Amino acid sequence: VQLQAFGGGLAQPGGSLRLSCVASGNMNMINRMGWYRQAPGKSRELVGTITTDGDANIADSLKGRFTISGDSAKNTVLLHMSSLKPEDTAVYYCNADYIQRGDDGSYWYKVSGYDYWGQGTLVTVSS
């Protein structure tokens, strides 16, 4: 699976950006796509995910400003970012994976071997 991200760049504080990611290749073992980000000097963190069934989740700290949407038929995931802040500056990575419910049904986990990453796109929020 190959992932190609588009839409990064420079935005002013309070502005908006939209990132898109298109997946290609054998998608038979992919049931979720999403975005992660890594700010300078920090570890990579989850931004949001959406399953092929349309179940979308955004990190609690980003709710109200970021939304995620997808088109499973087109193997595309979009990240809509608004009210941007300088602390949103980061490299944003597209991800595609296969998740499975845990034995007790209370959690989901990434299945090893089916976890793919795009090259990252830089988002800079600055005046």
C-alpha cells in the first residue's frame, strides 16, 4: 500500500487548511485510514482516524477544530483543520492500517504487518 499526502503548507493563526491522502495498491487488508502528526522535538501523536465503515474519531484535544472524512471507494482520507494555532505546526503523516477487536471486545489494535505510512506533509502555522 502506498500513501500520498497533499495540502500541507503555511497558514496563518486562525486560518484553515485541508490535507488529503490517497492510498493505492492492495487495499484488501486495510480497514482504517487516518492522520498522525509530529511536532519538532515531540513524539508522533494521533490526530484522527476513520474506518471504512465511516466511524470517525478525532483526538480530544483537537475536537471542534479538526474533522476527518473519507471516501473508502476512492481510498481517500481528508483532514479539515480550522482555527489553526502555532502549536499545530508539525509534519502530518497519513496512515492506513488493519485493526481488529481484542479478545474481550473492549479495545481495538493494529494488526502487525498491515500498517502503512505516507511520507509526511509539513504544516506551518505562523504569522
